[in-house]
Amino acid sequence: MSRPKISLIVAALQPSMGIGAKGKLPWRLKQEMKYFKDVTTKAKEGYVNAVIMGRKTWDSIPQKFRPLPGRINVILSRSNSNVTDSDGVFHFNSIDSVMSHFEKEAYRVGEKQLDKIFIIGGSQVYNSAILDHRVDNLLVTHINYIGEEAERPDMDTFLDWDLTKWAQSDHAALRDFVDIDVPSGPLEEGSYSYTYTMWEKR
């Protein structure tokens, strides 16, 4: 069984690659949230996707929405002892330990085979994962602020990514990979415009 593709999926403010302010997202973009849900949930028949996140990201999800439905939820924390909760949530202490477990199980979880693996934050997880040779692509929503300058969000959490080692794919490749309909042009919601992109290693 070949390894599922591993993607980092993130929304980042341009040009700073800011992803958070005071531990939260400074925007609430309904269509972007729907895109995240659809992309991370859509899997082939009989398959399921996994989402891997740090403890702070898990804690930031409202309790009624977690675990994220229709996906295998994996929480990373250095203090974790590689166990599975009764509600099916996996707890691991590193991406290496997660991947070792999945590999040992032939990328099967319960009755289903893993289709794709998405790393969904936060900043420490993103910044270490981008250096991992197993990561196949980056799904980046490029966000631009178009509102009043005085109300521009004061970002304090950033991606430390060198995108010169990655090449932006064309829109057809993005659509083929996520296997859902993706708008090609910029979308606008409130004080923000944003575009969905995919990047692959050069």
C-alpha cells in the first residue's frame, strides 16, 4: 500500500504569511471555512482522510465541533504517549510516530483506508512540517486585507516558510488534487480577498 499524500493546509495573510493574532484567526471567512472542511473531508469511496494538529489548534476548536467529523483526528503534543481515545482521536508525540503507526497498520484505520493526510496547524507544527521530506504539497489560501487601514489585523503568529523551494501549481492541478470545485479567481468577504493555491516541491 503506497503512502497517502501529505499536505499542509493553511490560510495566510499576505505578504507577511501571518496566520494568527492573540491565539485566534482574525478573520471569519465562511467560504474559506467551507473549503477547508470540503477539502479535508473529501475522500475516495471506502477511504477516509486524517487531519494532524498541535494541542493548541485542537483546543482552539469549539468543543461541539471536535473531533472534526468525517476525518481521523490526530493531536500532536510532546507529552503524548501514542494512544487512541475512546472517541477515536489519536494522540502522538511527533509526526514521525504518527507516520510509523499508520505505516505499521498499512494506512488502514478501522474499516477504511487512508486517502490523504492534512496537517492543519498551528504555527510550530507548520514550521517544522514544511521541512519534512514526506510533505507532498502546500494548500495555501492567500489572504489580502482590503479594508480600512486603521482596522488592519495586528498579526503575531507567522509561517516561517521559504517558498522559493516550492512552485505554484496551476489551478487545474489544484482542482484535480482536492477533487472538488474550486473558484479560480479571488473571492471577497468583508475586509478580505483571498485565492486558493497549491504548491509542489521544485
